[in-house]
Amino acid sequence: MIQSKIDELQSILETETNEKVLIERGQSLLIELRQAWPKHKNDFSDNDISKLRSFTVTLEAVNDFIDLQEEFEYVRSVEDSNNLVNDLFLLSEHLHDFPLKGRLLKEIRELNEKSVKLPNDHDRKESAKLSHAIATLSSRSPICKKCGSNMVLREGNGSFFWGCEHFPGCWGKSWLSKEELDIINK
């Protein structure tokens, strides 16, 4: 019975690519084997114990892989991607040559490809500051002197200006004040 459960656990690790099935079935078998240990210590060889320790580490890595997958959607910068790739690479070392390692390496490749298109943290922070400044200024938009409508913040030729919200129907335009420029350039 002990050996058949160890063999089944090894077979699951060697064939299964779905990490959730691996965890569910693998953890179940490990629990059964741990419960059998006190009464059947003599049925466990040194090799069996070594295998079970290795399988435990592997299943912990699978569980960590599941947890890391939740972070994939939150990757917003090159640094986020690199950190996640490093974590995944460390996990891959515990998956030996089991089939799930191929999936994990695929995720690493996809993150590396995605990171080429991502901004770095500095650029993201600068963009967030600019967005905040634009929102602040937009909440205090002036009134168009030509038609009396609200003006909106526009960008052209590398600088910001106020333009009538009814453009092109109204060509009302004004430059930002020094205080407004200071808010943009912070």
C-alpha cells in the first residue's frame, strides 16, 4: 500500500501538467502517507523518505507557481516582470524535469516578451504624476472667452494649452499660467 501510493504520487508528478490537479491529488497522497508513517515506519525505505521529501518540495513549488500566476495581471513595468521571472526561475529548479516545468518556462518566455513593451518604474511614476497634474488642472478649467463654454487641457507641439471643449466649432484658446505650468512640470 505504501509503495503504491509513492508510485502514484511519482506518476502524477511525471505526467500531470495541470497544477491544480497536481496540488489536489499530490497533497492528498502526501497526507495519506504522513498518516501511515507512525504505524508503518518500517514500510518506508530510506529511498522512499528521500523521494517524499523531494516530492514535498516540488509540490510546494507548484503551490508557489499557482500563487505567482495571480500576479501576472498586475505586471505593469519592466521591473515587475523581471522580479516575477526571477521568482519563476527559482521555482523551476524545484520542478526537475516534470512536465509542469515546461509550462513554467513558457510563462517565463511570455513575460520576457511582454517586458520589452513595458515601461520602467521611473517612466510609470512620471506618467502618473503628469496624469495627476492634468486631473488637478482639469478640475479648475477656465471658461472660453469666445463662447463661454468650459475649456479642456490639450497638448500640442510639446506644450499644454487650454482649448475650447467645442473645438473645432470654437477656436477659443489660451496659454497656461505660470502656476499651471508649475503644476504640470513638478
